[in-house]
Amino acid sequence: MSAPFEKQFDTPVNRHGTQSTKWLKFPPDVLPMWVADMDFAAPGFILDALRERLDHPVLGYTDRPASLNEALRDWLAHHFGWEVPDAWIVWVPGVVPALNLAARCVDPGDNLLIPTPVYHPFLDLAANAGIRDVRVPMRLDHDVWQMDMDAMSAASDTHTRMLMICNPQNPTGRAYDAEELAALARFVEANDLLLVSDEIHCNIVLDPASRHIPVAAAHPEIARRTISLYAATKVYNIPGISCAAAVIPDPGLRRRFLDARAGLMPGIGPLGFIASEAAFKDRGPWVGELVDYLRGNLALLAAALGPRLTPLQATYLAWIDVRDLELEHTEPYFVQHGLGISPGEQFGTPGYIRLNFACPRSVLADGIERLNSAIEARLNALHG
Ligand SMILES: Cc1ncc(COP(=O)(O)O)c(C=O)c1O
């Protein structure tokens, strides 16, 4: 790792005064390791692009630059070998809004299939759209969380219209392999489903033996059934800029998605366009060095937690087994011990917690200490 970026990742950034959602949620003595927002400065080339735009004093309503589509298309081709025509791309002010629009492509009376645990806004999609969801627990097989095709088959009915997944998976950190995605594609086709694949974490693959595979690229036979979602916001740590893209090959499905959006969503602001374009054009070392740094953090966490930590391939979110602590509510317990985590029940799976380890090592060391002392205190209280 070259020195400048490692130093950048190692240096705590004081976020006080920025109204940071992450840092305002808990009292100041609680270390926040919850929401997927990294405590690292965004790369200089994105900040420079924003500064350059701010040299012009008017931040008016802004049309999407054609060069943004080009940047996304080149990025998808460069990283994943996926050639996407311009017409397939729809921009939205966030992946969560896009998930909600996708759910509105399902007719009233039909339902959504959702493997759990899953990033918690998935669990609100059906209610928001006035339809039903069918939640199917993933299978934990030798420490590997997998979509359970048999259980999904059994849970589906004639009204099941859409399967919604995220890959890489939040919160389990799975990057689904070619075989799993092939099984998924067969399942989608056999059951005549639409598939929504939230791939926002696609550039944060930590396991050198894994890679991200966009399902619609690997399986052109189901591409017309898919909505794939991307954003530069996770990997470049610019989640506050609100800009994301949906790739929707089928014109009819794209029309429904656009109709669902009409009049409800704000346009994307000029800063969202500028930052996203700078990010999608990046081919420099920043992401690789971020991934290296996160690998180092993950190794520390794995050494400290042992088998509690689900081995993960992607994301900077650790999925930690605390079932033996027998806590009805994990969040208040860990907060009492100075640590702000995301409780497993939020993702549909109690007995686990999710911890964001994208922070400087010194902060991580503090977090690990708080986590371990909380665990130890509870085990002592339970077993003496
Ligand atoms: C899987 C997943 N999808 C979507 C989002 C949020 O996307 P956005 O901020 O673009 O709505 C997150 C943020 O944590 C996420 O982990």
C-alpha cells in the first residue's frame, strides 16, 4: 500500500459540525459503528470536481450531462465486462428510492419475495407500495449464508411476481458466486419473476478469491426481467450526495419504473451528477487501497471475534453472532456499553448484530474493546 492513502485512512476525521447522521444518533460517549457510511475522507479527485463546480455561484435545476451515462457505461464495461446501452439507464436520487419504485412495478394483489436477513429498507418496500412481501430466511450452511431456493420455491405462490436481493449482500457480506447466481437465474426464469438486484456494494470485495458478478450481465437470458442498481456512493464514501442508477434492459419494465417515478422524486442535484461522474471515471489506485485497508481492518476484527464473525467476502459490514448472549434487544445493550451497532432484528434476523468497520484502525481498536467488554459482561452475568 502506498503511504499517502494509508495515512489518509488511518487519520480520524472529526465529523463534528457536519450534522452527520452516523455521529448524531447516539450520545457522544457512544462510538457509532452502525449505518453504512465510512469515517474516511472522500477521495481528493471527487472533492476537487465538486470545488470546481462551486466556482460557479448558481446551483440551479440541472439536466443530466450525457457524459455521466458514458462514465457509468465505461465503468460497467471496465469492471464487469458488461456493455450497457444508453437507453437502459435511469438515474434516481438513491438506491432506496429505486427499490421503492421497483416495488411499485408490481400489481396490487401480487407479492415480493425477499430473502432475509437483508438491508432493512427492503422490509418496508411492500408496505410502502401497498402490496405484500414473502420473507424467506437464508440458509446458514457451514458459516455461509445462502439463498434457500427450495424454501423460496415453497413460499412462492401464483401472486409472487418479483424477487428482491442485494449482492454483495448486506448484512451478511456475501458476494454470490457464479453457481449461486446461475441457480438464481434458473429460479427467476422458472417462476416467471422479475428480479431486482441492489449492487451498491459491488466494488467493495475484500476476499481475494471472490469477485462481483452482476447477475444481469452473467445471465442475459433473464436480463429483460431485471432491474440492477448501482451508485458510486458506498465505495467513494459520498452517500450524502443522493445519486444512483437503475439499469433496466426491458423497455416495458423501464416504462413502468419511470411511470412510478413521475412527479414523486426530486431531480438529482448538480453536485450529485458531478461527484458521480468523477467517481465512475476513476481508474486510479484509491479504491484498491481502500479495499486493502478494509482487509486489514477485517483481519483485526476476525482475530478478535473468532467464530462469532461470519466470514465475509464483500462490504465493510460485519455480521456478528451474539445468539449466546440471549439479549432480547441488542442495540440498547451495546449502547449501554458505549457501542452503537445495528441490531439483527432490524434486518429480520435477531441474535446477530451488524458492525461497520470502515474507520481508522485506532477507532476500530476502541470499537473492538467495547464490543468484547460488552460480550464478556453479558456472558459473566449469564454464567457467572
Ligand atoms: C444494500 C444497500 N442498498 C442501498 C443503500 C442506500 O442507498 P441510497 O443511499 O442510494 O438510497 C445501502 C446503504 O447502506 C445499502 O447498504
